Amino acid sequence: MDEGRKIMTETLQHVAIIGDEFACVFGDSFEAYLPLAMLRRACPCAACQGEPDALGRVVRPLVEHGPRAFELSRFEQVGGYALQLFWADGHSSGIYSFSYLRKLAAIGEA
């Protein structure tokens, strides 16, 4: 199976907040325990990661995290491909695709 097809078929079977970790069980039974602080710092939204200007340059904004920034209040599934995370400080614009969560899990294992 080619890589593009694998990303499109990535599934998430179960998720839960356990203490200060976000537990994920993927469709192939792979389990990942992602620290909430790492998830928040890796938020993929434009406010956190920046967005390209007309010339394609991305300037990453300075993001400061307040006292409740790493508390995950809840999450919701977005279509069949992602989760939207809602943080206790009100931030909720990041859409974490299942493949992005899997990638973050691989980085955490390194």
C-alpha cells in the first residue's frame, strides 16, 4: 500500500484523557500516549503554527501558554479523519488529523 493511501485510511478506534496524557488506539491496534503539553505545543492551527503569506513564507507567531493551556477539556471527532481539541483556556481551532496524531506518537517514541 502506498503512503498516500495509508494516510487516507488511518483510523482511530478509541481515545481517552488519562491524567496528563491523551491515549489513542489506532485501527491497527497501535497505542499511543501523548502528553497533553506536547499536543498543545504541536497545535496545527494557523494561530499557533503560522500561515503562508503571498510569497509562501511562514512566520511562526510567538505563542504564550497561560496556566490552563495544557488542560484538555474535551474533544470532538471531525468527519472520519480528525479530532478537534478543546483546551481549558478557550483555544480550540486546531484540527488534529489521525495521521498527524500518529506522527506525533512516532516523534514521542524517538
